[in-house]
Amino acid sequence: TFKNVYDADSETVAIRAEKNFIDHTGSRPLGDGQYTFRIKPKTAGAPLPEGDRNKGYTETTNTGVGVVFKSVTFTAKDAQGATKKKPMKYEYTLEEVLPQEATETNHYTVNGITYDPAKYTIQLKVYIDKVNGKDTVIVDRTYLDAKETVVEVPVFHNSYTAESVTLTGATALKGE
């Protein structure tokens, strides 16, 4: 759990994840922007970053192994009436955006790349607490895996293995 405490009237929270990529061939290194990730609210009315509210989700791509989304701001209105013992709870789903062809049937593998179908839950508990005598918006962030186990940071695992190729044809030898 990570606690943010900065401003009395609002609190901005960054959501992040990591990409673990294994290239079994040594010929396809991980590049920036190769993978897309999405956060979608599970809780009705959950805040999203500015500019993404009408879409109903937010997306970003990887920068190397890092995945950082635009920050989400929670205001005193989002925490109205909430206390540390009874916070407002906002939940989101965090997932990698998979190609349409990546399915359970093909083990989420397309063109030699195996994608990660994992989904994480982001829990943001928002409340108002006294800090230096002043009412302050506080956000506690927790990441949960599919088994609802707390993880420090969500990690998406992908790999690349060259697909086998079958060569057909005839061989002709001309000789002596």
C-alpha cells in the first residue's frame, strides 16, 4: 500500500506497472511503445485522468520496461464524508491490451510473441484526515493480482520465440 499526502483540497496519484520481456532469439529487443496498457474503472463514477473521462478508460504504452499512466486527481468531493476507518473505495482494472488474435486457444501467442492476459485490480482508498490541523485529501493505493494478493507493482510478462518455418522444394545436383 502506498500513501499519498500532498494537498489539502486534492491528491494526485500515479499508476504504474512494469513490462518483463524475454527475447528467446536475441533478435527482437524490447522497444518503447511496443505494448499498450489500459486502466478501466470498476467503480461507477471513479475519476480518470483529465482528457480520458469521456472515453471511460485511459491507455498508455511502455517506455522500456516502465509503464506509467497519466495521473488521476482526487478532490475533497471524491472523499466527501470518508474517514481513514471508512474510506471511499475506487477500484480499477489494469490490463495489457492484447491483439484480437491473441486468445486462450493459441496461448495468447501471435507472430511469435506471447502476450500476458493478466488483469490486476487497483484499489484507491480516498479519505480526509487531519494533517497539521488541516483537513487533507489522502489516497492509499494498493495493487492486487488475480488471486487478490497484494503486489508492489503489477508486472506483465511477454516473450518472443521465432516461429518455425517449413521449407519445401526440390534439389537438383549437377555434377561430374
